[in-house]
Amino acid sequence: MTRLHLGYTGAPLDKADHMRRDAAAIQAARMHPSARFLILDDLKPLMAEGGTDLFWARRSEIPTGLAIFLGLNADGEPRFAVDGKPDDDLPARATDARAAGALLADGRAAIIAQARSVLDWHRRHGFCANCGAPTEVQKAGYSRLCGSCGAEHFPRVDPVVIMLAEKDGLALVGRGPRFPAGFFSALAGFVEPGESLEEAVARELHEEAGIRVHGVRYGASQPWPFPSSLMMGAFATAEGFELALDESEIAEARWVSREEVRAALAGEADWKAPPPLAIAHWLLATWAGRP
Amino acid sequence: MTRLHLGYTGAPLDKADHMRRDAAAIQAARMHPSARFLILDDLKPLMAEGGTDLFWARRSEIPTGLAIFLGLNADGEPRFAVDGKPDDDLPARATDARAAGALLADGRAAIIAQARSVLDWHRRHGFCANCGAPTEVQKAGYSRLCGSCGAEHFPRVDPVVIMLAEKDGLALVGRGPRFPAGFFSALAGFVEPGESLEEAVARELHEEAGIRVHGVRYGASQPWPFPSSLMMGAFATAEGFELALDESEIAEARWVSREEVRAALAGEADWKAPPPLAIAHWLLATWAGRP
């Protein structure tokens, strides 16, 4: 059994963190002839026509807008992301970030995740939460500094737990109120201040489905750039089957067998499982065993 | 071997999330005769005199200041945290949150973690990052709403990886530039947008110590309320011993044997290991095996 690729992981870039603190190095990298830029048009990355690769623009092709440093490729060439409206005549198309991630299905999608999360954060964090004054971009896009009160702000990453509760060969899947019809997935929720990942799994399953669990086992993780989650997948053992749904979070839930999960992953069930891009797919496939 | 308790985990409260959305229920809980309040004086929780338990104030004893809902205890009695200056005549003492966590050494410390992280967030997030206008507390303290642009903001939790790289029976520990003399711990760093937990472990070890690793294994997690981290402990296999330290992050590092780690945890080595409150202690103790 080959290991399933986790969506948005496997970035091929060296983030070269030490360069971020060196404004002259970043400026030199930006002006270097080998520099290339991933343009995000309203947070949609540009894909080359045909849709099989990212479109990497030259400096002369980029629009006005915030540029953040992504890192260096395997040849040491600098890569940036730019938030702006591209020229119509580029041989490229702005593509929904989920669709682009699914089309690439490899480490290149991780570049989209990094670019989209950081640029989106800048869009919504132009002011200082501490004093209300405008802030300025620092460190090649990895910080904003308030000139008024001196507070420094960093791009946010929100830890999220996503989990399969299981008991006696059955696992719990649910459908959110805004999910497409027939679509079921693993339950999920944000980790709160003052709890561990394992406690968040147990709390969310109790809040959303009314079940108690023990034996929480971490499985894998992925970034999810909508806007900037770190999804952490886990398994847990349920103490009973009886559900009490929080209908604001879960419209419908069911206990499914491994056979049913395998059928759903193969597109042969009366319900739809999440696509390979999402860690919920990994959780279900890992739990059910792939044929 | 009993399982080591992870600091700040095991909260005995039911967070009763559904009540947060119900302002009338929160108000009734606050006025209920069984309601009790943990006062934090400049983010230091009040401990009862003698220092063996938290001090739970009655409503008549609390200072003016923001109160957030913590949850319900096992008897369904409401518990809150208040940010304010307590009366001098209370039989209680404001205690450093690390010291208080170490003194309690059980699930009661998790209450401090929740209270301190959320109250600290409010202190530093009175304004809307999106538009700069003042925001207002919502949902019993779990959200702030901007009346000007409508943006809703949630308490932040920052995922952090903390890890032991190991090779041939040796593990890597390091000393930060601001650590007390002789104190070594596991290396750590913030997860960035667009990477998995496992990728963050590998990136941080490369950035800070110059080593490459594979086979990252998640171990355990804990909340760390300074100000609001989710610490995720992991192990990884190093590909070589040669170090190249980033001296802004690591002043000194060394490869240590299991025997040396056991000696340090017992206070019998020429270097000091982290205290039981910190997950780095769990990582070292789990790796070295306790006698």
C-alpha cells in the first residue's frame, strides 16, 4: 500500500527563513533575472493555460500589489507571490484554489496554500488589533509592524482537529448544514485556547454529536488555506452509538462500515466521501483500508 | 510505567459551548449563587493562601473588568474568569501562571491556561485588524465583533512544534540565547501557513540546527498559555550529527544519550532539563524511558 499524498503538503521550496530578516537580500532576490512570481487574482492562483501547472510570471509581467517571499526552488531561484489583478494577455487563468490544488495533486499545491494563506491574512489585517493604527508589512511578508504602539503581528494559523470516531467496526461521518446533498465527511472543529489536540477531539465529538470517546490517536496533518487552518487528523474510540446532534453544526450523521467507506471512496455508494485533496479522505481511506 | 501528566491538560470543566451563543443563559449563570470567578491580576491567577488550590471568588468579591465564561463544573456550577485588580483583603495571592501550573500539577492548571490565553487575547485585540475600529466582546468572551465593518474575530491559538531529533541512541537538545545557564530543551518553532505539522518539524530542525530529518512521529500535545500556543511534541530521525546553528535561535546544542537524559531529569547531570509542566519534559522522559 503506497502512502496517500496529503493535499497541500510537500512544498518543493526552501522557505529560506533567514532571508526574510534581510531586506537587501529580499530586494536583490526580487530583482534577480531568475525571480518568478505566482500571481493571485482575488486569492485565485494563476495556472498556465491547459491547467497542468502554476503560471510563474516574470517581474515585468506582475501587477501592482503586495509581494511576499515564498522561498527558493531547488536551483536557488527566488519565488514570490503577488496579490493583484493580472494583465488579460498573460497565457494564464485565475483558478479557484481548491480546484488548482486538486489539479496539481502534488507538492506544487503547497505553494498555493502558503501564498493564499499569507496574502489573505494581509488583506484582513491592515490595522493593529492592539491600538487600531495602520500597520506595515515587514520581513518579506511574514509580519506586520504597528508604528504607533510597536506591536508586531504574525500571520495566523488556526489549528483544527478532524476525526473519525469508531466503535465495533463502524465509523461516524456527518453532513454539515451547508454541505452538498449526499456529502458526508469526518467531523471537525477549531482547537480552543487551553486544551490539547486530544481534548479538542473529545470536546468537538461531544458538542457536535453527543458522543463520548477515549483513546484519541493522532494520524496526520495538512495545511488548509481557507483561510489558514492546520488540519490535524485523528481517530478515537467511541463509548456508544447513540447520537445527539448539534444541528447548527451537523445536519445528519451516520455510522458506516469499512465496506461502505470503501464503496463511497470508489464513488459506488449512496453517499459521497471527501475528495483526495482533503485529509478527511486520508482518514477514511486509512481507516477502511484501500482495496 | 504510568503515563506522565501533561501540563495544563485535563480540564475538569465542561466548556458548555452552546451557552456562549445564549446571552441570557450566560447572564443567568453569572448571577447564580453557585457562580464562582477566577480573578487574574495582570494575567496572574489568584491562588488561595497556602498555594494549594485556585481561589474561586464569589460575585460580590470580583473587581470591575472583563469576565469570560469558562464552563460548568461537575455539579453544573458556572465558572468564569475575570481580568481585574482584586481587593487586597481577599485570602488569596496573585501567582505567576507558570508557578501556579506547576503547583497544581493536575487538570486545574488547564483552567489557568484557558483563562490566561483568552483574557490576554482580549487585552491585545480591542481593535479590528480589518478596519481599525474598536470591537466588542461577544459570545461570553469567545469572539469580538466589529460594529464598523462587521468582521468577527476569534481568540488565537498558535500551533507550535517541539521535537527531539534522534540518531543512533542520541537526541538533540539546545539552549536558546535567553535560557538560564545550563538549561537545555527540545527545539521548537511556530507552524507557518502552508505546511503540515511534520513539515514544520523538519523545517525548524533545518533552520535552527542545520540537520535534515525523516520519519517525523507525533507524540503528544499541550496548551501553553504564553500567550496562547498549542504545543505539539514529536520525534524525528536525523540523517547526520553535524550541526549548523542559527545563533539567533540556538546558542548551544548537544547530542545526549538516554542515560544522560535520565540523569538530567533526576537533577544529576551538568545540564538542566525542562520541568514536568512542559511537554519537552514528556518528550525527553518518553524518549529516555524512566527508571
